[in-house]
Amino acid sequence: MKIAIQGEPGSFSEEAALNLLPQAKIDCCPSFREVFAHLADRVVDRALIPIKTPWPARSPKTTTCCANTKPSSWPRRNCASSII
């Protein structure tokens, strides 16, 4: 299984993805937009994205990308979950 994340190797997102699916191949993307594009184009099987962070600010780019993506364009469960 291939999972797209926003971030670089060694990031918290990569660590989270490997904790969930240790055998997964990680596709590190420079932007949330690219993560969603890879998912829509079926370059990856799933995407792991942060919805909330421990910092005071939310992840607005994540929720915006999720909200602007057509539901039929990729196999998602729910935009409230962290892995889709």
C-alpha cells in the first residue's frame, strides 16, 4: 500500500503513517494540494493528513483541500478522519 503525506522523510506525518501501516510505502509531497492530487489520480492508495494540530492554529489548507475535492474523484471515508 502506498500512502501520500505532506512533509519530508522523518516528519511526524511519516511517523504516523508508518505506525498505522508499517509495511506501507510513503509518498512524501511538498503540499496538501499535491497529496490530494496524488489521491485523485490514484498514484497512491491512501493519504494521511492532519486535521488538527497540537498548536493553536488548525490546518486550514487541509480542510480547504478536502472541502474543494469532488467526493467522487477519490476513495475517501470521511474528511474528519486522518487517513483517507
